[in-house]
Amino acid sequence: MFAGLRKAVSAISVAGLVVGTSPTALQAAETGVQPDGHIVVGPEASKVIGEYLTKVSGRYGALAISQDGQAAAYYICQSRLWKNCDDYYLEDEFKSIPSGRLAAKKAEQRCRGYANGGCIVLFINDQWIKEFSLSQ
């Protein structure tokens, strides 16, 4: 039931990114984290979000965005297992960590490499974690 909803939301988001609008698009002078906690995403980061959403469908992954809203990075697990993402050493330790959580850490690390500050996880798998809008 929820899988269909997620696919529909992802398709709407991707379609909105391609056309340059979104159901939550708003006009903003600045990108990044706003005083109310809402994030306004810049054009380059929105391209990365669109790319991520097309690739993550049916897989585990995460996307993080810089606090200024200009840079984004993602990590998609190669393994299609719900646990341990691509950290196979965890199998020997009898740990089960959801793949999306591990991918979120890796996406944040990649994002920090592009950003001049901290990064915020925006998506885990194909679910929104933090509300955002696209700048126009």
C-alpha cells in the first residue's frame, strides 16, 4: 500500500524537478536552511535530488544537502538487503543496522566534502525526512 504511494510521490517529485516546479516550490531570495527550519534547495542541488530519486527506486540509500542548499550528495547501497548496506563486516558481528541509516551517514560524509559546513539528511530511501522546496 505504502510502496505505491512512495512511487507516486517520487514520480511527482522527479516530474516537478524536470519541469522546474514542485508542489512545494516557492520563490525565495536565498537558498539553504530558513529561520523556520525549512530548506530551500538551489538549482544544482535540485538536479542531484532528481538524479537520486530516479536511481533509488526499490533500493536503499540516502541523500544529504548542505546547509546553504547549494550542494547535495547521495549514497545508494549496492546490496539490496534491508540491513547493513555495504558494510559486510557487520555480518560477522551479528549486528543488523537498517541500510537507509548507514547510507545516511555515508551521504552526509560525501556532502561534507562538497559543502562549506554541515549537511542535513533530506531523504532516506525514497522518503522525505526534512521538508524542502525548490528555489526559482
